[in-house]
Amino acid sequence: MRFGSVDVLQHIDLDVREGEFVCILGPSGCGKSTMLNIVAGFVEPTGGEVTIDGERVTAPDPRRIFVFQERGVFPWLTAEGNIGFGLFRLPEEERRKRIAHYVNLVGLNGFEHAFPRELSGGMKQRVEVARALAVNPDVLYLDEPFGALDSITRLQMRAELLRIWQAERKTILFVTHDIEESVQLADRVVVLSARPAHIRRIVDIDIAHPRDLSSPRYIQLRDSIFAEIGLAHKI
Amino acid sequence: MQNEELRKDGGFLHSSFCVLRSAFNSVGLPLLVGIIAVILWHAAVRFSRTEIFPSPLDVARAIGQLADQSLLWRYIGDSLVRVACGYTLAVLLGVPLGILLGWYPDAGRAVNPLIQILRPISPLAWMPLAVIWFGVSNAAPIFLIFLASFFPIVVAAAHGVRTVPPMFLQAGQNFGLTAPQLMVRVVVPAVLSRIAIGLRVAFGVAWVVLVASEMIAVDSGLGYLIIDARNAGKRYDLVVAGMLIIGVLGLILDLLLRRAESWAGERR
């Protein structure tokens, strides 16, 4: 996957391998969401291009699903209805099987018939992740998916996402402004600058999962990113 | 220890007091205000020695008299049929038109000035034309009720479409929906849960217009009851009785729509 420059983004040149978990990290408003929207085909770049498996991206595609913050679930559908939303081309029985599988995978058993307003923020986010996974995409784009959750739920959701990623082996592009989050999740962290965003550094997170958040290597990598962004790790 | 028990006891008393108070606030207080209004009404009639305006007792008697006649029930039935026809027609035409105007911004921009000119015209201004076109028949008030509710519904539906979160549309596109599929599976359900309030407002206007149109365009219904009571014998007790019946029926219908609205809201 590679693309060139746009107005809010400059000289972004990035290759992502199949099955890789990449975090795009940058300050708020730096253009990282724009970047993800371009990659997903929602926004056309003013210059440069995005290619996936040699094929140029011009429009959104069910092989690559975008996961919004929890507000992306359809409020008029139940959890089950949401998860099965993209499965309209499948025969009824296959659809039912897939829904059951993903309800189970994201731990929503017992809430199949609940409407989103009856679910907590974390559960809504599970519905959205399940809805994305149900169509069996190659790639997931996650745009600060846990940004609206409380910090405890956020930690749980990160662990869940890693478990799902390891089970399903999708390529994941994950946008966040949370340094800790990126170091906990990613194989590689792409550190963006402020606007116009360019890539400051790409950090390999060479720690096996499950990651020990108090290991010296974790702290070292985390602090190096803090330093890169120009923050002293002190309050 | 004792203190704690005291506090518990106090808590129990406090909570039952809260229940009582909330019951009083939701039922008792409105009832009290109603009773005070009736007393003030009675006193005002008494002290002003008016010959025209009836006292609450006169009106109660008039309502009893009306309820004894089958005429009242026929009039209520006629009025309900008219408002149901006009309003349903407005919903069936207004919601799809509004959705299209919201969905195609160019069409919206082209049609919007026309709507904005027609909308502020009171539906009652159409009355002379309605009478010429439809004569003394159900069609005239139905037409006026349709006009009254059509424009608010179109505007609400168009606005509903324009405020559908872009995320929903993006998600729909992402899952490979074609434009018609996107319309049916995303836009319409998103709009329906957003325009419930607009539908209720439109019904309120329809109910107001119903009574006025029945005063002129037909010879039955609640509006006609009022104008007929005055013309036939200056029976102002019947006039006020008719007014009260209209108010109560309007309230009941509004409550029903609220019910429907919260049901739709549950799907949000």
C-alpha cells in the first residue's frame, strides 16, 4: 500500500504487509483520519495514489471495512441486524451461521436482539467490529475506535482486538492519538507530524504478544515515541 | 447503631415521600390547576353577569345533552375520518417527496423557494378555492388538512435526510450497497426515526385546520357543530362544549402520536 502527497498530508510513503497491524499515530487534527479516509476510498487524494495488491483504490470496497467510533452502528437495527448488515448476498442459513459466529467472537451472546441504545459504548464498538469482520474482509481500517470509551473499557477492548486479530489474521490500519495504545497494539507505529502531516518515524514494536506493559523494552519504545513527538514523559 | 437505624427509617420515609411527591407532580398538580381554572371560570361568569358566556355547569349540561344525541358521535366520526384521510395522504406523499428533495441537493435547491412561498400561506386561505373545486363535501376539508400537514412533513423529511450522519452512508457504501439499496436500507430507516417529531407537529396543525375548515366547507363535524350552535340559536353553551370536545380529542390524538413517536424512538 503506498500513496503520495495531499494538501493536509505530505510525502506519505508507506508500505503495509499482509496481516500486519499498523498504528498511525499523530496529534489531533494532523490529518491522520484524512489519510485513513483516503486509503479507504472515501476521499479522493489531490495527488498520489493508494494501491492494494497492485490495484488502485478509487472507491470503498467490502474487502476492506472501515470501523468508526461507536456512532457508526445503525441505531434502527438490533445487534444481530447490524452484524448481518453486509451479508445480504449470502443465503439465509449461511448468514445466520456467520452472525452467530461473530456474536460469539466479540462476546455479545445474550444481546443479539438488543438495540444499540440499550448497549454500553464498549458493546456498541464490539457490534461494529463484528459487523466489519462478518463480511470477511482482508483489511480493517479503525479510526480511533476506542476514543469514546472509558479507560478501563478501552484496555479491555484492546486486548479483545488483539485476540480477534490473532484469530482472524486481518491486516489492520489503526489510527490513534494515544501513544500507549499504539505501542500496546501495533507491529509498527507510524509517527506523523502536525499539519501538513508527514512521517516522522516508523517504529518497529519488536515485543511478542501478550505484551508486558512494565517490561523495559515496552517502556523504552514508548518513551522514544514520547521523545519523538517532543513530550517529556513527566507531569 | 441507633443513629444508623434512624437514618434508615428516615430513608424509607424519604423515599415513600418522593413517590408520593412525583405522583402529585404528574397527576395531582395538573388536576389542581384544572380545578382552579374551572373555579376562576365560574367566578368570572358569575361576577360579570354575562348573558353570552356559559358557566362550567351550563357547559357540562350541554356536553351531556350532546352525548345523548347520536349526532355528536356522527360528527366526531366525520371529523376523524377527514383528518385521517388528509393527514395520511400528506404523509404518503410528503415523506417520499421530502426524502427525494433531501437526497438530491440540486432538486432540493430548485424546489425549495416554491415550498417556502407556499408554506407560510395559511391553508385556510385556500378555502374559497377549495369550496369552488370540491363544493360542500368531504373533499374540501380533506384537501385543506392535506395542505396544512404536507409542507411541514416535506420539510421535516428533507431535513431528516440532510442530517443523516455521513458515517451511516459511508458504512453502507463500504458494504457494497448500490444507490437504491443505500436508500432503502440506510436513508429511509435513518429518516423515519428522525422525523417523528415533524409528523406530530404536522398533525397538530392538521387538527387546527380541520375545525376551521368544517366551519365553512361542510355541514357536519366538530367545527360545524360550533358554527351551527351559534347560527341556529346562539347556544353558546354548545359552542364552548364543542370547543372542549375538540381540545380533549386533540389531546388524546397527540398522546397516541407521542406513543408512536417513542416507539419509533426506541428503534434509534
